[in-house]
Amino acid sequence: MKILIDTNIFLDFYRTNSHPVNIFNSLKENINSIILTDQIIQEFERSRENVLTNVKQRFQLESKLEDFSSSYLQNLDEFHELVEIQKKYKGKQKEILNKINEIILNPSLDPIATYFKEFVDEAINQKMVFYTSDEIIHRADKRKKIGNPPVSNKYSIGDEINWEIILENVNDDLIIVGRDNTFTNNLNFLQKDFHRKNGKIIYSLTDSIAKALELAGINTSNDLKEEESKALEQLKHFNQYWKHNSKEE
């Protein structure tokens, strides 16, 4: 049984305060059970900057301090103390924004990108990355024009390419870890499509890497489960949880 992890699952780690080291370590240890495509790698690398930019924008909005003035308040010592605190706050806010900009420009300073790169490197070393071909692009483009899912946004065929890579290379039962509507709204069609191509089944669709690993017969640590459980709880309060319509390109 193989596990396909959608790109947005990896990108969602940026929307939590968890450090998914146990999750990525488990993926590396069980790389033979994980499906990784060059399309997923490229999607993560090019979407990372957009996600971090969104994080920066949310921080700017949520940490904003409005300026205030009053001729009466100017006479209070406490007010002058507050003004000094505000100056320090704005200075620290600027430091954080500069750090985010630095991380955007230098992925080696980004722990999530570092974990992902180590995972990718292990997959490459083990020859467990599936690659796009001209024929796959042709079939993905045809899928897009016909309107068969999975469907990316109107400007790309990323999801279509990933699916055609899977149809071409995967001859095992499949577990999908995904939150995109393209999976949740089209699971029955994808199950039939997958079975028609290789006679295998899509065994499950889940939002949990830990659950997918267990369904594939892989033992997971309590630390991994707790790590992901906290992340999923935080994502429920994030406005894009279960609302991804396509990759952030």
C-alpha cells in the first residue's frame, strides 16, 4: 500500500506553531511507502514564498498598534511610559518582519523547508521520486480540457499532472492524505479512475499523516500523533482548513 501526501499538507505546517520533525523523520524512514513526484516538490518550493508572505501579512495585521494622541493624556507620566513601550513594540515587530523576509529569501533558515528538503533528498537517494514526462503532460492537459478531476485552478495543470504520474507509476492500493476539494468532492470518480487503470483501490482519504501511516501498517510514535493532533487543531481555526481549492501558486 502506498501513501500520497498532497502538497498542501506540507504547506499547512507553516500555518501552525508545531515543528513536525517526528512526522518528517517517519516519512524518511518509510520512504518506500510514500509517493513523491517532481510536481509535488516543485509545488512546495514555489508555493512556500506565497505561504510565508501570507504569514507575514497576517502578523502585520494582527500585531498592528494604532497611534493615539490626546492633549490631556500628554500630561500623564503613565502615558509617556506607554509611548516608550509602543516604540519598543514597533521595533521588535520590525525585527520579526525582517526575519520573515530573510527566511523567505534563504530556505536554509526555514526549518519546515529544511525538513522537506531532507525528506526529498532521501527519496531521491532511494530512487523513490516519480518524474513528469511529455506524455504525462499531454494526458494531464487532455484531462484538464475534458474536465475530469482532479482539477487545478484555470492557470495550471498541476493536480492533473500529479494524478497522471500516479496512474502511470503506482500499482498498489492507495491512501490519499489531502484536504483539497479536488479530492474530497471527487473521491468516487478518482476511485473508479484509479481502479480502471491498474485494478487497485483508493483505500482511504484522510487529513492525517499519522492515520495514513497506521492504515498502511506502519507503527507511529505517540510524539508523532501528538505533534500532528496539535497541528490539526490549530488548522481548524485557520481560514483555509478544508478550503483549499488549488495549490498556492
